[in-house]
Amino acid sequence: MSESSDELVCSSRSEVKQVAKRASYRKEDVFNLIDDLKMGHVGFIQNGQVFVIPLTVWRIGEYLYLHVINKSRIQRLIESGEEVCISFAECREWVMSKSAFHHSANYRSAVVYCVGERVELAQAFDDAFKGVIEQIEAGRWAHIRPPNAKERKATALLKLTIREGSFKRREGGPNEEAEDLALPVWNGTKAVCPYPKNI
């Protein structure tokens, strides 16, 4: 994959190999998903143990941001120069087929590999939080109290640079076997309920 300003760097670990035709390495596709979700699963290794933690992750320009409790293991790991892997996924529709095997989902997903640093300056700290709050609700920052010194001290805000990554999407209806087409059962797409009915 050639590197360009509108594409992510891709290597063997980030290249989509299964159903590669659904892959994209365009930054725009990855950024749109991150902007819509603002929730990622952050994966890292510590002392030989794998951890994956869901965290709020947002984007400002080319950079991603996340915040954790000061002196947390994620903070220490990122500040030491170690890499983290962040995945994002959104399921939009269930794909209902005439066969069990061909049931699927229409989705968007992305995986990015990042390194980062702690944001130390108070103004940069506030600007990053203003960025995500304004993305959630435009104009809200002007009406709320900004972080104070105690809150900045208790929080580690981390600014991440994406080293490489990929995006994958499925769209459309079910793929059916010719011999199944006559089966008297409905097929098509079904919207995903945003919240389970039993909650």
C-alpha cells in the first residue's frame, strides 16, 4: 500500500486479508467512524498479559485523544513509548438469509496502531476537551465550567499519533445459494435495535 496524505500506512499486520474487497485505507473512512462513535477498545500488552479496555476516544485533526486516571497503566505504557492498538466497530443492520450460514451483518470497523504522549499544557488540555464536547453538542463549551487545576492533575490526557491502520465495511443484502432461493422464508436486512429490549 503506497503512503499518501489521504491514506493510512498499511503493513502486513494491518492489511485486511479476509474479504479484502471490503477494505479501505482512506483516512476519511476511519476518521468518520471514530467521529461517529467516539468509543474504542484500546488493546495493549503489559507483563506478557493482553488487556483490552473500552474508552472514550476522539479525534481532532490527524490526532486521537483519550483520557485516563493519572498514573494509570495505560498512561505509563503510552508515555514510555509503547504502542497501543485501538479498534472501533459499528453494526448497522443484521443481514437475514435463507440459510444459517449466510446470515451476516452490515457494519463499519477500523483498527489503528498508535503511539502517543501526555498533554501537559493547561491550554492544550482544555482545547482537547473543548473539541470533543463541541463535537457532541455545538456551543456547549461556552456554558459549562472548564477543567480546574485539581481535575487536570487527576487526569492524564493522551494525544495519539496513528502509525498505521485499516477500515472495513459490509453493505447490502444477503448472499444466497441458488438452491435456497425457493425456500419460503423472508430474507433481507433488519435494522439493529440500539438497545436490547430487556434493558
